[in-house]
Amino acid sequence: MTRRYLNLGCGERLHLEWVNLDLHPSNPSVQAWDLQAELPFPDASFDVVYHSHVLEHFSKAEGLRLLERCRHVLSPGGTIRVVVPDLERIVQLYLSSFEKCVAGDQQAAAQYDWAMIEMYDQAVREWSGGAMLAYVQNANESQLAFAKERLGGELERMLAAKDAAAIPARDRDRGVRRLAENVRRKALRLLAGRDGIHAYDQGRFHRSGELHKWMYDRYSLANALMAAGFTDTKQCEAAESRIPQWPGFHLDTEPDGRTYKPDSLFMEATRP
């Protein structure tokens, strides 16, 4: 039996056997779609729906609506797999490093700084990459090793941002849009001055989809899935799944088996 698999907000983590959607496609096989809208598929179209580090970019209410839309396009008995930053582990890291710092352990300061960044930076940053990008670009060897434990393969992408030539493909194809944007910015500068252009830039960034609007732990994510109409929630490891041949897709793992984003919470549920 042929199974249909749907990957939402795929970024550059995609598989050609899946239907892949993203707001800014990085590959010709990816369909452009804004996940704030209804999904462009009939009910019960897929056996699997997957999204990784997507749900936290929606408010709590918006996230519930996204999960409900996922349920509608799943066939009865189908599986949803949701991956988000693991708030529980972030808080545990914060408390552990905090206690060490107040006890006078200066070596724990870098871990404390990182824990604060993981909790808050992507919710409050005002430029792409924010304090997290600045941290990894200026880290020493031991700090980089710790960041790699938390970020996995994502760290390599962040470090590549040091090199202007390493701009992602989906950004290299925006020349016409950048030109139009420059025209709008110049017009706004003439009309509103420096304060106006700063407010405009901030507004565009806040609507870019990079910011986190909610966070989840294993308790709240399971509750969100059940509120959206799913049953049989289960926390998984990166390479563990009810999805047939899951490890071979390498969406949550690298080809060598390493977890792509070790700071993640992995959870699956079923459409009844």
C-alpha cells in the first residue's frame, strides 16, 4: 500500500517521497504555503503529518488551530509527529546552571548564559539570529562544544552565517523582492524619517515567522494534541517512531544516526 506523507514547514529538511510545504521553499519540490491558512488538501489525504520546530512559532491558540488542521488532513488511524524545543530540558538546564553559579562555580556561567538565551532570545530578539547567533559566532572551543550538544546539526548552519557566501538558496532567489523592498524603504524614509524606517524594519521582522510565540513540554504538548482531537500520545526519541521506515527518512536524524536537533521534544499521536 502506498502511503502519503506530509511535511509542514520543512525548511531544508525534506524528503522527496513526502509532500513538503514551506513559506519560503528551499527546493523546487517544495510547495509554497503559509501555514496560517487552511491546508490545501481534502480531509483524510495523508497517513502521516510531520512538522519540526514549527508549532512554537504560533501562539497557543494559533497552534491549536494548526494541529486541528493537521487532524483533518490525516486519515483515521494516521500518525502526527510533532517536534518542538523541549521547554522541560531548557528549564532543567537553567536551574542546574543557576544553582552552580550562585554556589560560585564560574565554569557554569557560560551554560547559564546559554540557558537564558534558549528560554528568551527567540521570543524577544529584534534581528535575525539574535543573541543565539552572536553567542555561537563568538564562542570559544568549550562553549562551542556545549552549544553543539544542544543544537546538533543546526550549529553548522548558524556558523555558516559568518560567511556571506553561505546564504541559503531560498534567500539567494529573492533579488526582485529585495529590490522592491529597497524602493519601499526609501519611500518610507522620505515620508517618515529614521524612526519610521526602524519601526517598519521591526514590524517586518516580527512578521517574518522567526520568533517563538509559545513553548511546550511533554505535558502541555500532549494536552494540546488531545485538545485538537488526537489520541494515544507518546513521547519518542529522534529515531523512534510509529511511522514505517522512519529512520531512513533522516528528518530528525543525520545520515550517521546523530540527532539533528538534540534540544528537541519528539511526540506522536493518532487520529481516531
